[in-house]
Amino acid sequence: MLLKDNAAIEVTALQWVPPFAQGMVKDLRVRWALEEAGLDYRVRLLAGQRPAEYRQDQPFDQVPCFNDGKVQIFESGAILQYIGEQSEALLPRDQLGKFRAIQWMFAALNSIEPFIQFRALLGGPFSDQEWAKPATPTFDHYAQLRLGQLSERLGEKEWLEASRFTVGDLMMVMVLRIAENSGQLADFDNLAAFVKRGEARPAFRQALADHMAAFEQHQPEGVAA
Amino acid sequence: MLLKDNAAIEVTALQWVPPFAQGMVKDLRVRWALEEAGLDYRVRLLAGQRPAEYRQDQPFDQVPCFNDGKVQIFESGAILQYIGEQSEALLPRDQLGKFRAIQWMFAALNSIEPFIQFRALLGGPFSDQEWAKPATPTFDHYAQLRLGQLSERLGEKEWLEASRFTVGDLMMVMVLRIAENSGQLADFDNLAAFVKRGEARPAFRQALADHMAAFEQHQPEGVAA
């Protein structure tokens, strides 16, 4: 438990989101990385309606933002890399190892997430739109293609660069959880097992518990948990 | 002109693509960064049908891959950052400046590109699908929302972090060119001007000329240029 009121590191998160989004909001990526790195942090919880000035910290009005008094940034990929540079547990120190880990973060966020995210939206928030059903085969094709290529590359390895966990695995596990939650990993047992290995890490479990605790505390009256 | 047959840095590119994709393939991002950094490089041109073993270098069967004999990586974001760490012209040396630049690369690739890319596909390769037209207002809404937020943040500044160009601007210009080519910047004069400032840089113009020269050289017989 690294949550400390007077910690130098501040991370923004949402005080409550509907149940389908709990466990999926991107502050969890940063909480997990901080737990792996063993860095104390505090959380600034934001209401669903953020104050207008928050856009000065985050132009897209999202969470998380990170601020340790020296570096203030948004984008979970950039934040994870900054944390990684402070902890060899997340980012190898040799140039090849470091940039392979960074490569997998970009792969997770640009070569995988967009395809599985839009596919998940078609079966979720967009599902009541008349075009969602006819569009599904096309989006499914591209999502399954990318997941198949990733599955082939992972093979029977424990982590993406074989034996050691990096911030690239952390980001890929977080992105693949979107696919798993929307039924897109059915044909890829090794990717599902990779997600489970990530979720079994003590740092993930602590981060998830802290992420969920805020929602319980701010549960709106009269809304199902 | 930094293209040298015996350069240590090798970048993969495609020997030919149809006219609509010329100037848009992602090796251009890397060529531009190398020109800004003043680093010699050579290009390994690949046919449309890549050899099966290329997937060992790039699991998604795309270009570019980067190899300087020390670090072999894919994902243009990771490659640009690696080049940036070798050139202060691209990546500031102070921690805040460095991570702000990295932040904008992730913003370009995860908060902007997916939305404008899918919107561009609906008006392009997907336009003959019956669901493309009814789906357009939804995709247009999200793409315009993100572009509007970015436009507000850029304001009248020359570059995203005010007065100096970084690898974050380079990536954002490259991503916004997708929006510009598909008519998505009509309401955002400052973003269109930002793209023009990027394209006016000598390093971009040299990189684009070299990128296009390969296509002219490998123009298939009987296909319009």
C-alpha cells in the first residue's frame, strides 16, 4: 500500500464510474506501475464533471495526469515510461532491453488498442446504433488479425521479451484486458494466460484494490454498485 | 541527403504503394527524424508481399523496422524516441522537456490517430460498405472532438510546447496529415498551419523526396503513377 497523503507523486483518477468501466480506467495502469516500482503516491479524485481548468493539465479532459513536482505529464504511456526510468523493475537499463520495452508500449497503444477498442465499442456503447451490427465483421476482422499476430509472436513465452517483465508487458496486459472483457480472446489461449499472469502479480492486485476502493467510497445513492 | 549504402542504420520501407498511400507510409516519420538528427541511413526496400521471415522483425508485417547494429526495434514511436535520445534537436535533455515531447508522441498515436484514421477509412477504403455512411456521423463526432481539443491546446503557439520543435511535434504533424488528407481539418486553421510549418522544414522535404523517389523507381508497368 503506497497511497500516502503527503507523497510527492500525484495521480488523477475519477471518483466514480459505472460498473462496466470499473477496473478499466487508465489510472490503474499508473497505479500498477507505481506499485511495481515501489513509489509512494497520492490520488486526486475528480468528479464526472471536471472543472474547466483541468483541461490545462489534460487537453482531452481524461485521467490520469501525473505530477511529482518536477515533471507534470499526461498520457499513460509517457507516465509509465517516466516511472520506468526510475525503476529497473520496469525498464531494463541496457539500450536494447529499454527500447524493446518501449516498443511494446507503443505496440499496445497504437497497433493493438485502437482495433480492439472500436470492436469492443460496437458490442457495447455503440450496439444500439443501426450500423453497429453490419459493421461488426469488418472491425472483428482487423481486431482478430492483430491479436493473431501478437499471439504468434508471444508463443509460449512468459513475457513479450521472454523471461523478464517490463513496462511493455504491463501496458500490453492492460490493453488486452479490454479484448478479454469483450470476448475477443476466445481463440488465443496464450494471450488470455498472459493477461492472467499479469493480473496475478501482487502489484497489480494492490493497484486494482485501491482503484476499486475509491468507487465504493463514492458510490452514488440509488445506483447499483 | 543522408542516404548512404554503407550507413550503420537500416530502415525498412515499401518499394511501391498506390498513389493515395504515397507520402503517408510510416517510414517517412523515421526518415524525417533521421534528417533532423543528421544521421546517415540506408533503406531496405520490401515488396508488397513480404517474405515470411520479416514477421520475426515486425510481427504485424508492417514498415518501418529500425536496426543500427545495436538496437533493432519496430513501432515508429519507439524508433523516433531512440533517434531523439541521440539528438537534442529532437528531444530536450531536461526531464520535463523530454517527457513533454514523449507525451505528445503518445498523444498523437493514441489520443488522436485512432479517431482520425477510422474516420478517414470510412470516407476511403471502407466507403463502399453499406454501413459506412450511417456510421460516419458517430466517427466524425469523436474525431472532431479530439481535433477541437488539440486545436484549443495548440492555440497560437508555433509548436506544442511553445517555441521549440520536438519529436512530439514531428509525430503530431505526421498524424495530422492523415486528417488533412481526408478533409478533417477544415474547421481548425491553426492545426492546418501547424502541419504546413512541419512540412516546410528542410528535413521533412528531403525525407519526403527520398520516400517518393523509391516509388518512382519501382513504378509497376501499366499502373498510373
